[in-house]
Amino acid sequence: MAQITHRPRRNRKNAAIRNAVQENWLTVNDLIFPMFLTEGKNKKSEINSMPGIYRLSTDLLLKEIESCMKLGLTTFCLFPSISDKLKDKKATEGLNRKGLYPSAIREIKKRFPEAVIMTDVAMDPYSSDGHDGFVKDGKILNDETLDILAKMAIVQAEAGADIIGPSDMMDGRVGIIRDSLDEEGFTDVSIMSYTAKYASGFYGPFRDALDSAPKFGDKKTYQMNPANTKEALLEADLDMNEGADFLMVKPALSYLDVIKSLNDNFNLPIAAYNVSGEYAMVKAAAQKKWIDGDKVRDEILLSIKRAGASVILTYFAKEVAQSLKK
Ligand code: PBG
């Protein structure tokens, strides 16, 4: 017999022991479900590059939220799909209190006061330039954008948003949004900052969903360079000092090291956004039967938790909730 005193396999010998020593679990409490909202009634259109994910009109969105809540999901992040004719340079529609987005938020909070609603603050869904900030002479202007973002956040908070999610990457936005919320009496409204948001190829399907791709250039003067981590620490430092309640890393899968690094260095909960392209890759390969989609999905989400995220925004939220229920 071999003289082996340490046999790690002993802790893997059956399911009960494996479960007892399992360090990370995926639960419905970890998940935020991003959803796409569209105009009209009884409207449901599937996003080509995101099988199983739809743009829903408010009435159908309410039904979908109800069915998700029955599965134990509590938190929903909404993105509006705005028709081209409402888009302009200043994202005016984003400040319209009677617009699609605030109206839907109001209805959801009326029907389901206990549902937690996270909103998106950035100009791109409403911008004729398809950029997250205000564009002048081909440049994305930082400080001119901040004023618009702060107003957008107030419109959303008035509608009933519980968590404001600035996804724009302008400098100073968390601070100005926090100040504006507080001045208007919304001291209880949280901010989940898109702290380390990289200029990523993984956002493609999302831009299809909202028809929000930049009309010129790219987002590299505001979103981060995928090669860098120090910048993520700098952004996290700023966001924490400006009053963020959660620090988010986005995308998730290619940035597990960044998630870990923020979790090791900051005493705020870390969120990770498992983005549209990450979802699309798994679905596409699974449709071809090249991978087992459910297994790969769970492995990816668990890896994001293992890296240190306590909250995961994922288009898989509902199917994970369904599979956990079984
Ligand atoms: C833009 C925004 C993007 C996503 C969320 N908010 C895309 C972008 O920066 O162009 C991407 C989410 C996803 O890919 O799932 N403010």
C-alpha cells in the first residue's frame, strides 16, 4: 500500500460530505434579474441574440415579475427600449416623468411594493448618438453629462426606484447623484455603482436589445481598458468615497480577478454583472449541443461568487431560480 497520509479525495467520497465541505452556494438571494421594457400593450419580442429573453410591455412585465417573485426572486433591474423618434442629443426622454420607464416603475411598485427595483442611469437608451454621455464635436463631455444623470436619477427615485445603477462611467457621477438624491429627500435610495465597467465586446446582444449601439466611435474614453486592474481600484476608491452602497464589476466572467481584488480591498458588497454576451455564448453553444448549458451556467455563476461577488446580475436569474426550486 502507498504511504499517503493526506487524501483530499476523502472529502469528495459522497454527496453528503461534498455538500458539507462546499464553500460557496448559489441561492436566489444572490440574483438580480435584468429585464427589458418596451412600449405598448401585450407586446413581447424575443431578443435574437439572447434566446429566452424578451422585451416586454409593462402589462407583461408585471406578469413576469409576479412569476419570478413566486420563484423567490426579489430584485429586478429594468432597461427601457425607447423608439428612435424619442431619442435626441440630450436624452430628454430620460427626464420625462410620464415616460415609459418611470410609469412602469410606478406600476410595478404599486402592484408589488415588496419587489426591489433597480434602475439604469446613463444616456444611451435615450441618446440619438448612442453614447452614455452628452456628445459635442465628437467628444463625450463629462461635466455636462453629470447634470442630466442627476436629474434622471431623481425622476427614477420619484417613480419608486429602490436602487439607482449609474452605468455611464462619467467621473464624479456617484457623488453628484448621491447629493441630488439626498437634497430631494431620497436618503434611503441606494446606489449600485457600475464601478469597474470595461469597454467590452460582451455587450453586443444588449445593444441589439435596446438598439443602443454608439452611432460613431466606441466607448473607450469612458469605459475601462480590459487590460487594467489598478484603474478598477481607483474607481472603487472614488465610488466608495462618493457614497456608493455596492461596487459592481462588469462584465463578470473575464474579470473574476477584478471582483476578487475589489472584494479583498473594500468593505462594501461587490456586485458582478454577468452580461448579455456571456449569456449568449452559453445559450448558443448549448443550442448546438456543444456544451451542457445548465451545468456551464451554474459553474460560471458559482465562479463569480467564489471570486467574491455577493450579488450577481444575470439573465439566467429566472432559470436558476426554477432549477433551485426543483
Ligand atoms: C449602457 C449599458 C450597457 C449595458 C448595461 N448598460 C452596454 C454598454 O455600455 O454599451 C450592458 C449589459 C449587458 O451587456 O448585458 N449604459
